[in-house]
Amino acid sequence: MTVLDTRALNRATLARQLLLDRAALPAHNAVAHLCGLQAQEPQEPFVGLWSRLRAFEPAALSDLLTGRHVVRIHLMRRTVHLVTAQDALAWRARHATMLRRQVLGVYRGELDGIDLDELAAAGRAVLADGEPRSMAEVVRVLAGRWPTPGHRALGEMVIAALVPVAQMPPRGLWRAKAGVRNVLLSSWLGREIDPPAPDGDPVGEALVRRYLAAFGPATAGDLRAWCGLAGLPAAVAAIREELVTFRDERGRKLLDLPDAPRPDPDTPAPVRFLPAFDNAILGYQDRGRIIDDVHRGLSVAGERVVLVDGRVSATWTVEADTVVVTPLRRLSRADRTAVAEQGRELASFLSDDGSDRVRVAASPR
């Protein structure tokens, strides 16, 4: 069985994630290909798409949100993702058990003894009139009937798990600062979510294919880490004849689609600036293909990172009108030049061409 080393996996990941070459895709198609964008920080998806698409215009993504073609919804790993409307409707029911389980894992003591089906019905009734409401507004109505749990526990269970809701614009629009206001997903999109299949797991099988197209080659553990779902080994088994397998350097089995890109490991990788919580890093159990173990904590701490030669090599932030880059390792003169050039382009993007200032700090000794 062919062994793919870390560099080969890195280049495959960059290609699938549209980070090896910027893609000439509409924003909607890119969101679909990527299986959504991590979006708990509302402005981060704009940087994620800017790094991946040619001539990306922020207004295009804002228009998709207001036009109800993409939505912000709790989904993979119980985190807010920006996904296409079609995927939200197709995937939400398959994620329901995982969402409930994860909220219970945090608040089980407070929610013990509550009939969750009754709570779900009551939460849906509060939102049934189509009026967008904050979590606090929903909880104020429910707390009279369920006074014992903390408000956070009650709200998280209803809004993040039991009742399929979308987060309404203006949250998530370019440069908008707005709180979270929730509306029933079915009301916002004008269609009920797809019900679970009576037999088999067609949604799980589709998720396996979609994940491998955007993240493969990958292990079954990587797949589970990306979405948090149980039951996927059966879905993998159901489509096993469609897949090819490899081994990584540690002997673990990697699954993949036969015709998916696996570039030459020596393919040059351009500098790329990634937003906070980017799934190019978080979408794996083993993130060693793109980030060193010593820096792994950055990926869950919300640090924005810079890829140099395909690997996390610096962090970045914005101070006033300047993109500030802090290297994590020694960068060559050519690397620093490439980082600065890409940083200037990012500064221009973030400022609507008002600034191209970038500062690259000294490399660590």
C-alpha cells in the first residue's frame, strides 16, 4: 500500500482547501466545496475566502447571506459554521444527536430530569412567529416553566441543539457588528429540514465523500474530529468500494477519493494568511500535516496564522491599519519578502484599499 509522507499530505490538503492555487470559483461554490467555513468569529470567513479565491469581493458573501443562499448555523463540532442553505437543510437532522449530546456533556447536571422533547417543542413555539430573537429573549420565556437550570444551559440546549435555527444578518455581514438573533431555519429558508432517512445513512455517506474531496486523504479519526458525528464507520463501509486507501508514515490507513488531487510533494506552496479557527487546521484529528505539535494550541486559541511552504510558520493580527506578522520560526529572506507581499495585499483587502501597511517582526532566535 502506498505510503504518503507528511509533505505529500500537506500538498494534498492545500490543493483540496484551495490554498495551493487560488480558485476561480464563485463564493457560493467555494463554501459548498469546503463543506462550510468555521464562523463563530463573524468576520473570519471573509479572510478565509480571500485567501482561497481569485478576485474575491466581500459583498458577494454578504449578498449570499442576505439572499438566504448561505446561513450561519450550529453544525460540525457544535460550532457555528457558514454553510450553503442546501447543506444546512440536508445535514442538520444528521447532526441533531451529536449537538444534543455535546450540550448535555457540558450541562448535564443542570439539565438532569428535563424532558428534552418538551423543551424542544416549547423552544420552537417561542420562535414560531418568525420574529428573530436572541438566546436571552428565548430563555426569558422558557425560564418560567423550567426555572432550575441556569439560563446559559437552557439557552444552549434550545438554540444550539434542540431547535434548528439560523443566525440572522446583519451578523456575519462584511464589517457589520451585530449580536446573535435566531430564527427557525425552516422559516428563514422557506423549507423544512430534510428528515432522517428511514434506512441506511445516505447523509453520512455524502458527508464522507464531501469531506474527502475537501480534506483528504484522511483517517476515519480525522473525519470524526471534523464533524463530531457518530456512526460514520458504517457510512465509510457502505461506500468502501468507491474509495482508495493509503498509509501515512505512522502506518495509519488513509481514505480518499480515487480522482481527487494529490500533487507532487515538491509542488511550491505560496504564502497564505488563514483566519481564526480555519478548518484547514481544525478539520483533522492529526494536524501534523500542516502545523507542528509545539504550535498545535494556536489552532484552538483563535490565533490567525500564516502558512509558509504550506505549514503554520507565523501568526498575524491587525493593529490600526497595519497587518502585523509574528514569525514562529526563522524565516529566510525570500520567505520574509513573500510574507510581506501577501501581508500588503491582505492589508489592502481589509481596509478597502486604504492601507497596504505590513510589519513582519524579527524571527525568533
